[in-house]
Amino acid sequence: MDYAQRMNAFAAKCGLPAPETAAGAVVIDFNGIAVSFLDDASGGAIVLHAGIGEALGGSEGAVAREMLAANAALRERQGPILGQDPETRAFGAIRSIPLPVAEPDVLLEAVGDLVKTAASWRERLGTASDATSPLT
């Protein structure tokens, strides 16, 4: 199955209409957190991204160090990876799911973990309402 087929199956599992996948990206809102589903055709994967927001009050360096430390635990349990966009300076959570295993249940579990992680970090940063996915 390719990206479009995987996304259609995932949308059906979630009770959503079939998404428009021609642009190679789909954005779906989960409890106020926009999750981008990107077609990484060269890597044979679906990349999930959720925006977290920007660090407030000049704490960018401290937040980046905290996220780097958190990545060790997240990697150990195969969770999303936290990072910072070098251009916008916004923080986000990302996860890559290889296409061969991107069944609806696998995507649903990965999205749940991504949303939970992003929500937790948004709360920590005080950005609960101002972070968006880069595609929204």
C-alpha cells in the first residue's frame, strides 16, 4: 500500500472522510492538536508532526536541553522525537512510521502517543493554544 492508500484506511478507521493526499501532506486535528501526516516517499514512510510552540521568556536553550534529555527516554520506548525548527525556532514532536507497517491501528497508536507528548510539552511551555502544525 502507498501513502494515499494508508491515509484513506486510517481516515476510515477514525470515521473521517478520505483525505486529499495529492500534495503529499494531510493535517488532521486531534483534540486541538494539529497532526501533519507527510509522505516521505524517498524514505518509504509516513512522517507525523505536531507543533509544540516557542519557548517563552528567553528559555529556549533550557527547553532545548530538557527536550534533548527527554529524547533518550522517548527513543527507548520508540516514541516521538522532540526538536526545534532551525528557521522558525518553534519546537515540535515528530515520528516516522515505515509504510509497510503503517496499518490504521499502528498509525492510531503513534498519533495518540504524539498528541499526548505534544500536549504535555505545550502545557510545560505554556503554549497550549498557540502552537500549530507547520502545514496549517
